[in-house]
Amino acid sequence: MRMPASCPPPGVKIVSNAQRPPLIVHVIYHLGIGGLENGLVNLINHIPPDRYRHAIVCLKGYSDFRLRIKREDVEIVALHKSEGQDFGLYFNLFKTLRRLKPDIVHTRNLGTIEGQLIAAFAGARVRVHGEHGRDVFDLYGKSRKYNLLRKAIRPFINHFIAVSRDLENWLATTVGATPHRISQIYNGVDSQRFYPRLREGSATTVLRNVPDGFFTEDTFVIGSVGRMTDVKNFPSLIQAFLMLIKEVPAEREKLRLVIAGDGNSRQACLDMLSEAGAAGFAWLPGERADIPDLMRAMDLFVLPSLGEGISNTILEAMSTGLPVVATRVGGNAEIVQDGVTGILIPPAEPEAMMRALLHYYRNPGLVAEHGRAARQQVETRFSMEAMTQGYIGVYDKALQS
């Protein structure tokens, strides 16, 4: 259990700042299940403790997802932002940063970018901002209002990090960040945690609280993981799955759909399945702590997003040896090789998605071939070590300059 903000974690010796590694304060909106948050946890877990210390300031709050952090010296602060405009939030963030005295403040995405201004006034010597993807209200980063805000705060930011080439180009051309102040770093995946199943059916034996008879030896499991928010567009996956079971009515008993995650579209997805009489073919369990095991129970991974940076869940699925059907948005085309490790489809087109699902269902050899290629690509291009060294390089360079 983590101690309150005013107390040091148990077993941590208090020493002067001069004797301790530099402190990075990561400012995020909410610490829960999500790609951005997963990347942050991975980064904290893999940066050597003698290089950097970490604290996390959550503008909203946090969930049990924080327990995935392995280090015991990471303070987590929740500022409990009120709905709408909360001017008191800025004062609370200022007080928190003055107390923590960070060497680096690292904000992420539009929801926290104003923290750069607060960090400057609080005396943070280095300020880094990361772009991990855009939300449904500004999918392509063209909103004049938001871009004016980004440009106004840009002078307070020492360095930008983009998780995809698509976002890197947008930062330079639209936001106006100078190229030498932008680093593009792909997310890394823990390939030792996300690995292919060893034999058929082996993964389902370790899953708990699964509906009786849902996984059988001859079922074909289509799966997805993520926050069930509007930008992820999970209703389109439900539509595609319903089309699929109509397309092959004689084989519908072999088809299964799993979506792990929670959010404002989950109930709508459940209602769609119920109204179609297909609730027994799908399982939407909400948030799960056993995502690696759940992915090993899948045959095919699908991400129906309207917009993406670099999807951690796609990388985790590829590391698990799964072919991926994904929309051709954001950085998806940078990690999914169409026809090699998966199939790319247009966004918001359930018919195209259904055709891709059907193609894999009818070609089990292709499922295995693309799954093997996906795993190999993760091992060569998206290692955790490469991501960690990339971030350390940015932090080191920013402090030196």
C-alpha cells in the first residue's frame, strides 16, 4: 500500500537531493488501464533506479492499476480534478510541484499540457511533453482552439516526445515545434510477459471467472483490449462480429468475441449483443488484471480505433503471437505490416472489418504465419530496452542542456 503524499514510502531512507538520482514527475490525467498509462508503468519499471527517481501526479485519480509499478519509492499523488474548469487544480499542482522539487516534469497529451506552464512557475528546470495520440474530439489534430493552446505553451517546453512518426510530423508542421526538440520513440513491449501460448488450449486453463463453456477446443476467439471510449469505436467491432455470425450461420457456435476493458461504450456494446440475441457468443468482462493470459486465449486481435498514436495493446498482441486487424489510422500502419503481420482496414467500416475477420477464420494457416511474423517484429523493433534507452537519452540530454 502506498503512503499518503506527505509520507515517504516504508523502508526508504531520507537523504539529501544531492545524493539522489534526478526526480522525474510524470503528470497524467488518470492512472488506470490504458495504453499511455501502461507505457508509463513500463518505463518506470525498466529505468534503473540509480539513474532516475519517479513520482506520478494524477490530475484526476488512480485505480489498482498503480499496483503494477514494481518500485516502492514512487509517490503517487491524486489531485481529484472537478468536472469542467477547475481553477483550483492549477494551484494544487503548483503546490505539489513545489513540494516535490522535480528535476524534470513530463506531461502527456493535451489533457495535461497546461501543467507545463505551472511547472515553469514552480521552478522545474527541465520540462518534457509527450504526445501519445489524440482523442475523438480532435482526431487529426486540426482544432484551431487546441492548436492555439499548444502553440502558446510550446515556448515553455524544452523537449517533445512523439510515439509515432505521424505524431512527430504533426508536432513539427502543425504545432510548430522545431525538429531538433522532437524525439520519436516507439513504445516497447515486455516480450517476457506477453508471449505466445505453448500449446493449444493451454492459456484457457489459467483464466478465472470465465463463463462456462465459453472457450472450447474448436472455438475461434476474436479479441480486443482497451478503454471502451468513443475514440476506440468498439461498437464497430460488435457490428462486424454480428455480421460475421450472420455470414457463417452454420458455424456461429465456433465464434467467440472477447473485449476486456471498461468505459462509456461498454453498456452500448452489451445492449447491441443482447438485442441481436448474440450475448452468449461474446464476453465483455470489464477491466482484467490477467491480460497476458487473456491474450493467449485469443486467436486474432482487433483494434477498431478512430485514432491512435502507437497502440500498446497491438504491440502486446503481436508479442503474444497474434495477427492483428487494425484500422489504418495514426501510427497503426507503422507497426502492423499489411499482409505480413495483420490486415489494415479503413476506420468506421464494419463491413471491411468483418471481411478481414472472415479471411482469418477461413485460413488458419495464415493466422499462424502472421502471428509468428508479428512476434518476430516485436523482438527486433519494439523491445522494452530500446524504448527505455530512448527515454533515458532524452532525459539525459535535456538535463545537460
